[in-house]
Amino acid sequence: MTVSLETTDNKLTVKAITYENYSTPLKIKDIDIPVEEGTIIKPNEILVQVKATSLNPVDCILKQFSNNYFGPKDKIIGGDFSGIVVKAGDKTNFKINDKIYGDILDLKSRGSFSNFIIFDPKKVWVCEKIPIGMSFEQAASLPCVSNTAFEGIKKYNGSLNGKNVLVLGAGTSVGCFGVQFAKHYFNALNVVATCSETSTKKTLNAGADLIIDYTKGEKYKIDKLLNFVKLNGKFDLILDCVRDESVIDHFDQILNSYNENGVFAQVSGSYVLDYKNIHYYNLLPSWKSIITTLKFKLGLTKYSFIPVWTCQDDEYGTAIAKLWSEKKLNIFIDSEYDAYIDFEDAFERVASCKAHGKVVLKF
């Protein structure tokens, strides 16, 4: 593949989806990126031609909280991407024409929603080669949500083979990947999932053994969990993808203790499902979670409470490739948009929480 790249005054001009602060709209703009004279990239960097990206709630949240004093003036939205390596530094593990996907989200630098991006693969959250047969759109849907799910399941210290896992909020992208990793990669015996009726089919396809419709009420949900425990034993791991802290009051009945290796892992995020009108306090941990976490750290409770974030993990890419080759990885895409024509519609769909799966922009 040959790509024509022109630089002027050691700057590469890219076409990107940008904004300046919380009050400015997204817009298409040519941005000049400083590059190395003559070579464009440093020995530890790669230059990638972006083929697809996907929006995450965190992208909407960061825009909502952005200002003119932090980060570059012209901010490029997004972190997730897939694309083709067009230049590779000799200190990287990549070469020209490699198809890759990743997450380059960084509060201090520009994001991934542009036709070209330059970064150090060792300094970003995710950078992996795309498995054979996976499309750019599918690959762009993976990084943030599937990596977060993988890290959440890994919070269990030991083998999940033959164990019980509960995924709260399995209808979310993180939750759906959590079900798949728990069942197909970590070999949990029973994976119980809470979701709405709308998400039941995809959650079952992901590998859930039992679905609990949380929309039927708190009592219904807890009764179903207690009945499962009566028949199958307590849960070894609870992965909370939606900050459903109601189960904390029932730990004695449903979760194995810390001494039995039981874990409650909670994905950080917002309490509200409207990322256009979010406030700082919507992201703060609840008093219940703060107290539970403090008790755990001080040794005053027998239950572990561990936060979950996206992070670098050498095993993550291997897990994705393995499940994909075994045809056990379902990637649910809600919609696809032209990046430079329909970006506003794509952002609106994610910000208003109308999507049932990943929203992808094609470059």
C-alpha cells in the first residue's frame, strides 16, 4: 500500500473531528501535527492511516468537561481506532501494512478521530494486530470496552474454571464482552447476567447461562439471584458494569468472602445515562462504595471491592485473537456512519444512550 504524505515546516496536516471546549460543537478541521524532520515519525512511533473508529461514553464525558486551559486548543475526539500502519519506527514491533486496532485516549494529547494518527505503541492503552478475517469496523469496536471487560474479569485472583460469575449490566458493551470472556476464555461454569429484555438475545449469544431482567424490579432481581445461589452456590466474581450497588446489601447471601477469593469488581463510570448533560458529581463514587472500599482496605469487611479501568495488558490481545479464531467472539455493532458527513448523528446516538452496541465511524 502506498500513501502520499506531504509535510510542511515539519508538520503533517490531518483531517480530524475536533472541538475546543464543552461549549463548542464538533467540526471537521485540518490540524497540523508536529513531526520529525524528514522521517515524520520517531524510532519508537508508528504512523497509522485510520480506517474506522468507535465512540465511547468516555469520549462524550471528556468533551462535556473540557476547557481551553487543559490539552491542545484544537482537541481531536476519541480514543478507539483501527487502521493500517504506513510508517513504523525501527524500535517498534510493527511494520508497514500491519492492520492494527487500539485505544490512544489521553487527556493531554489529541485523539483518534482523524485520517492519520501518530503514537508510541508502548505508551497507549491498547495496540494490537487485527486478527485475520476481522473487519476494520469490528476491530474499532473492541479496544476500550473489551479491554475494560477483560480487566474486570481478571480481577478474580485465580482460575475461574468451574466457578460462578455474575455480570451486572450485560446489555452494555463492557458487560457483553465480560460475559464472553468469563464463559469462553476463563471457562466459568455459570455466568449469570442482568439486562433488559431488549438485550436478552445478544447476551445469551454471548454465552450467558441465566438472564435476569432487571426491569422487573429490585425484589425480582434479588429473588432470582438468591434462588440461583441456593441451587449452585455463591458467586466467586461479580462484575458490575452499571454501578448497580444494590447487591452490596446482599453480599452475605450471594458473594463468597475475600478469604474464599470472592471479588466484587466495579467499572467506573456515570450514574446517569445522558452524557450530554452530565455533571461531575454523576461520576463520583457513592458513599456506599466509598465505605465498602475503605472497610476492605482497613480489613473491616470480608468482601473485596475493586475498581476496574482500561489498562495495558499483554494477555488481552492474545485473548481476543483466541476467541476470534474459535468463533466465540461476538462483536455487536449498533450502527455505522461516514466519519466526515454523519459524525454529529453518531455522537448524538452515543451521548443520548440510544445505541445497542458500538457506534462506528468509517474513514
